Amino acid sequence: RWVALFVVFFGSAFSSLNAQTHQERVTIEGAFQPVIRDFEKQFVKPQAPETAFPPPDTSISRLERKIGHRAELELLSPLAFRSGKRNEAYANFLMAGMGSRLSPLFLYGHNSVLNRDTRFGLMLSHRSTWTDITDYAPSDYMNNGFGLSLDHSFSEHTLKSRLYYQMDAYHYYGFRPAEFPGLLFEKQDLKQTYQNIGFEADLINTEQKIGYLNHNIGLEYNYFFNADQTKEHLTKLKADLTMYFDWFDFEGEQAIGMEVAADFYHNSDTLQSESVYLVSALPYLRLKGSFYQLKLGLHLNYQPDLKSEFWWYPVIRGNLYLLEKKLEFYAGTDGGIHRITYRDLTEENPWINAIVPLAWENKHFSFDAGMRAAITSSLDLHLGIRFEETSQSPFFLIDTLQPYRNSFTVVYDGMRHFSFLAEAAWKPAEKWQIGASLRWNQYVMDSLATAWHKPDLLFKLEAKWAALNQLEVCGGMKYRGKQKVPAYSGGAESVATLDGFADIYLGADYRFSSALTAYARFDNLLNKKYMLFENYPAYGFELSAGIKVRL
């Protein structure tokens, strides 16, 4: 069935804008364009081919999941915009401001060339809010981040290394104290702190020679822990070995290779500890020409704790470029086993219990297809679909055993997930940039009544207007659709609904000089206290302002 699906889509042709990547078409204001947690995702050029189906748009849930309405530090469009302007680079970027909810913001980034072969990077970040949501338990939070990077080029290799530390503090504020007059609590009892420290190192072979074993080798270590003695260690070894050849009589790239990885996890809490591992290998054949690329492989996984220790998944991915690479069609199948870690769960929902079950998610089958097009010189379009069949996927539920019902546990279930994605970027005039993205989701569960806390629709609309040479105005809307949550009455479970919400914001930057800019941002203009998760409302309206310095 995988081959049949692939042939149908690839035969009708596949997708994208250009041979150049979206990142190359971004108008980058400076070397540091921060959205604190998503900085790398937005601006570090991905190693994976651009033909891969984009990950789910989590900009709403990730931005709002913990803190309601912190100001985005820079407006980023759903798709990159073309621009004839030359990108500017800055060795130092500083952003400092304050929000009306006593929300200080600080971000500093530094990038320097130590010598002709070595580059150094530094990032410091802080964001917090010191006010509470009316009628709810204390809800202040704090995010702190630190990162160092060092890249060095050798004659035939590049070594990329990164050291990072993150400390986040939150409160389990999801209840109204007035509803529990007989229960006394201290603010400290509601506090949870997560700390994350780790490093990554990648040795990348920069030479591509026929008959030579090209290699990229990586090592990653991560230590994640909370204030309640829940600890998680991850060590990951990975390598991509590729050999280029000239077996077939045509112009283009011909390569065989092997991707291998070994993941080791150790988890412990106040009740138990466990050590688990996953070993995977992906032998492949890759062909790439002026108007196409094709990858064929077999993804092999070994995990001894599952019912079957060995798993295999066909990998077929291809794309076809037309109209001088202004139109691209893509399609592909894949699968694999993925560890649901405690860190992953807290990234999505920081109000989970200190002790939750962890599992291996098995993506038995995944198929995606779509098209990307540079329709005109000012309009980009992307349409895509994805179908996934998984087992042991995680879902959040309120822990009804907790007296305040203000924390979540995790349940796992198999599902079939279909999603449709549409993205567009439009530049109607020199001073205007408009972008929109939409994702529609449908879930069919194996055992659960529905996909708890999974929105059916995500939509984002953003625009920029260069009103004057020094003034830029931005605005937009983020919409998240309804979410289903369980309700209990008389011991029976039923389905309740969290309403969808639209979050509207406006902002402006005024540039006094190339080095100094003042900004202002109005978030949640409608002052809606919509629910991020069950029992967890967002902050209302907030005004924030500050400066940006580029040197």
C-alpha cells in the first residue's frame, strides 16, 4: 500500500517553491531574531530536505501553553517573504522591555568570529510575569535561558557544538481558592521548577567525493529534572554515512547511505527508576537530479520492551520540480518508534504531575503529500496532507485524585490522525507582507472517547506594514479550535468541550537609528480569558514596550 500511494502522488507530480530554501528568502532584521524557545527552529537552517512535511503548527499552544500572553519578541510570518533587501548581520542583539502585568523581558545574543575557522555564539534570556489571574491561585511564572555555541571548520570537516541551560518555574494555578474554603495551602506548595542542561556536538564532513565515505557524526546529552526529584537522562549517538557513486547513466547525484542512531534513557522518581534504549538504522538509496529527488530506504528499529522487539518501516520520499523549480510536488512514507520523555510532556504541558507514565510511541505508518508553489513574484503557497497511524500516543487528563484538580496525568492510546495544511505568504506591495497558515485535524481513537486536549483547527494570520521609513506596524490573529476534555458525573465519563478562541494582537517598531529601535505590543486585545488546558485560563490583555539594540 505504501508503494501504491507513493506512485499515485508522485505520478501526478510533487511540490515546492524553488531549489532555494525558505530560509534563504527570509528578510532577517539582524543576527538575532528571537522567539525565546523557538529561536533555533526559526533561524537555523534545517539539515533535513525541505521536502519533508512541516511539523504541526504548535505556535499557539507552545507560545500560550505556560504563560498566556507573553509578547512575541519579533513578528514571524508563517512563510518566509521574499525581499530584495540585503540581509544585515549584527554581532550583538539586545532586547529589553516590560509588560503591564509586571512582565520583564530580557534577551541578549552575541555572535563573533574568533578567527577564520571559528565562530562563537552566546544567548541569555529571561521572561517572567509577577501578577496573578483574577480569582485563581497564584499564577506567576519565570523562564530563564543560557546558551553557548562554538563552530570550527577543519580542512574537510566542520565541528558544531552547543551547550545550553534552561530553568522554568510555574505554579499549578488551575483552581479557584474560593471553591475550597476548607483547604489551606502555601504558595510554595503550588510551585514547580524544571531545569534542563545539555550539550550537542556534530562533526560534519564537508567534502563530497565519489567513492569516498562521507560522514556526519553526532553526540547529544541532556539532563532534565524538576523540584520533586523526577530526573531524566538522555544520551544519543547518531551518524549518517553516505557514499556517492556513478553507477547510472544520467546527470545528477547518486548516493547510498546508512543513518544509524542509539538512544539511551534513564528515568527516576520517588517511586521507581528504569533504563531503556532504542537502536535504529536506515539504509537508503538517494537520487537527485535537476528536476527531482528520490529517497528509498528501510527504517529498522530495535526496542526490547515492546511486544515485538524488531520493527521495520518502508521509507519512500520523492519530489518533482517544475516550471524552473517554481512548482514542487512531494510525497513520502515513513514510520518509527519514538520515546515519549518527561521533558517532551512538560514542553507541551508544564502542569503535569511530578510522576507520570512514560511510553514508546510507535508510528506504524505515516504518509504525507503536497505541493509548494511560487505562484507569482509576490505570492507563495503550500498545500499538504498527512495521515499517521500510531500506538501509545500521549493525551493529557486532569488528575481527579488531586484535591484541587489542578494537575494532569497522561494516558496513552492508539489513533489514526489525518491533517490538512494550507499556508500562504503574500507581498501585495513593497511595504506590505501578509502570511496565513491553517491546519485542520481529525482523530480516530482506538480506546479513548476522543483525542483529549487536541484542537481540531489551528489558524494564524499575520501582517507587517512599513508605514514609514522608521516605523513598522504589525498585527495578527491566532485561532485555536475546540478541545474535548472528559467530564465525570456519578462515576460516569462524558465529553465536555473547551471553546475555541481567537487572540488578536497589534505591535509597532520605531527605528531611531540602525542601532536603536523602540517597540510596543498589545496582546489579547479582546481581553479573553480562554482556556489553554482544562482549568487553566490565559492571561488577559497586556501592553508591553521596550527597546532593541543592534551593534
